Amino acid sequence: MNFSGKYRRQSQENFEAFMKAIGVPDELIQKWKNTESVTEIVQNGKHFKFIITAGPKVLQNEFTLGEEFELETLTGEKVKAAAQLEGDKLVTTFKGIKSVIELNGDILTTVSWRSELVAPRGVGRGQGLKDYDIG
């Protein structure tokens, strides 16, 4: 399974509650909750590069499966993280958070949770990305 592509957010659930639970300040939650975001993934074997554009903020994180790496969060914090494939799912863990990314056709689904709080997010490949070449 290759996750490479550009994806635009289509939906999100429990965003505010999840962000509060992981310690994101209210002013940032309000700023981000309706901000359009695009996630670009470049996968080359076990190496991944994620470029997330959320409004004017651009995050870039790179990692190799099975190796610890430094992840920059939306708040700018840098944390130790690990990623691995579990079947067709990309699983990342950091700071007590588990994030599972699954690709079904052109829909990339990310479900993140900490304890019992879950925050599903769906993004679609090429959905309204007229100015991107998603080839």
C-alpha cells in the first residue's frame, strides 16, 4: 500500500474536545477548527514525508518506519515519535497519543486517540485540489 498523494480535509469529529485533552490552548483550537487543511504524503518504501498545510501554517515531518523520530506538532512542539505499519494501516505514537491512518480508495482516514477520547478525521485525495497535480 502506498499512501502518497495530496488530501484535503472533508470531515472531523471531536476536534475541540480532543485538542483540549492534549493541552492545545483554546485560541489555537478556535483558529484551527475551521481552517482548511491539505495533507501531502510522499512515501518511498519505508520512508515517509508528511507536509501539512493548515491555513498559513506548514508542517513538515519525515520518518522511516521502525525508527524513532522527532515530530513537530501544530503548536510547534517537537516530540519523540514512532511509526510502523500494522497491516495496511500507518500507526504513529507520541506523547500518549495514538494515530492510525488508513487509505480506502481516495479517502485517507486518520483516527487519533488518547485514553478514551477519539477524534476521527477524513480527507479525500484530489477533492477540490484544482491547483495541485495529484497524478
